[in-house]
Amino acid sequence: MAIDIQIKYITNSKGERFFTQRWIPSQPKALITLVHGFGDHSGRYAHVINHYAGQGYAVSAYDLRGHGLSDGRRGDCENFEQHVFDLHSFVWETAHEVRDGTPVVVVGMGVGAVIAMHYAATYPRAISGIVAVSPTLQPNIKTKAWQRWLGNKVGNMIPRLPVEFTFSPADLTRDAQAIEAYLEDPHVFQRLTMRAYRSFKEKIEYVMPLAFRLRHPLMIVQAKEDRISSTDASERFFSEVIQDNKKLVLLNGAFHEPFNDMACDEAFDAIDDWLNQVIVDKYHATGVTGKGWNLK
């Protein structure tokens, strides 16, 4: 199977560069776009890209602004909506390179899942489904009291003041090799600027009402022993999604990053089955055509 592999920077209208990876076969079953979380980068998910590219999917991934190899101050954004529009722009550009009508599925991890949900609510015609992996609907990590006090005092005057979110890499995964790789990775970090933190906090508080607005097929893959994101919040969000085309998978014993955890194969199996049944089979059975990535 021939695959067009593109690893390059793309530049938006403001001259900001984003590091991107795209693996596009000639006849893709669907287009999967990966969205990593805060403090992370797409390079940590090469095995996920390889897994789905090897199954005949077009796969795309990019580093969020202020992350990885993309432009921007580390952990900074003017507001959360920038991340939503960045995702929309990336999906729109990538979808032009696959055949018309190919379904688009966003796989978001941690905060990336929250970005995907806001994106789906903002641009409902742009995608065909969402896979939310350990979505950060309610963070378990808290800022220190002195940081909250300082932020309230000078946050407006110093919007790029860094806020630390310190956690152990052992909270991400049970896999010793993955922990070691995280510790040696120069592109991961554990901080946000004050304005990014405030904007993210506002969007987290608003994410629960999105359960009533989402009309896309939704799968939530939640690590049961997640120390970063609340498992209870994921279950509560799932129960409040009013459409029937939804599925919740709870991974026993898994930590925050199932793709980098010993539960990786279990996560892959669950997502593979869901993609085939809900996205691919439906697409081929109905012969749907048309550009699901419409800008409106």
C-alpha cells in the first residue's frame, strides 16, 4: 500500500509555523487527526500514527501552538479559541488531500480531547466522529496556593506569567520505558502562562454543557486509575450526552496516557472496533459523498 508521507511545517496567515505529520494512502478508510494535550507533542505518538496508517487510514498530527516544534512561547496562547481554530485549519487543509467524502475522526488526548469537543460544537459539519482519550474534563492536578494568589494579584498585568503544574511522569503511565523516554524528552513541559491557564479553566468549566450539543458519534476511552484527569468527570459527561451513538470504555488499572501505557493494546482494540463499526462500515455502506470538512 503506497502512502504519501509528509513531515513538514505549515504556515498560517499570520506567519505562525506549525509542525505537522501526514500519512495519506491513495484510498483511505477515513482520516484520523491526532490532537495531543498541553505540555505534550505529536512526536510521542509515532506508534499511534504507524498503527492506523498500517490499517489503511490517512493519519495526521500536529504540534499545538507553543508546543513541540511549533512556533510560540512554551505553554502560551492568547485564548483557548486559538487552539480550536488551529485544529479546524489543520483538518481543513489535510482533508483537501484525501478523496471527497472521506470521513474525518478527531482523536484527542487529555486537553486535546477538550479542544476536539469545542471544535465539534463550533464546526459541526467538519468531522464525522470524536475519540476522547482520558479527556481533561476536570483536572486532578492543582496549582499551588501561592501561584493562585499571585495570579489573582498580577495576572492581568503579566499575562505571560508562568504557572507550574508539577506532576510525576509516573502519573502518566505504568510503562517504565515510557517514563524514561518522557524524562529524556526536551519537548515536554509542565507549565502554562497565566492567560492560557485562565482561558483553559473557563473552557473546562463550560465543557459539560457541550454534552447536550454534540451530535457526532462519540467514544470516550478513559483510564480508570487516571491521576491527571478525573474519571468520574468522564463518566458524568458521557451520561449527559443525549445522542445514542456513543460508547464509553474504561481501562482497568491504566494511567492517564493509555497509548503509552501497558493498556495500549486494549485501547487500540477498542478504538479499532469502534472505528470500523461506527465510521468505516457506515461510510462504505451508505456511499456517502460530499465534504464533511465544510468550513461553515
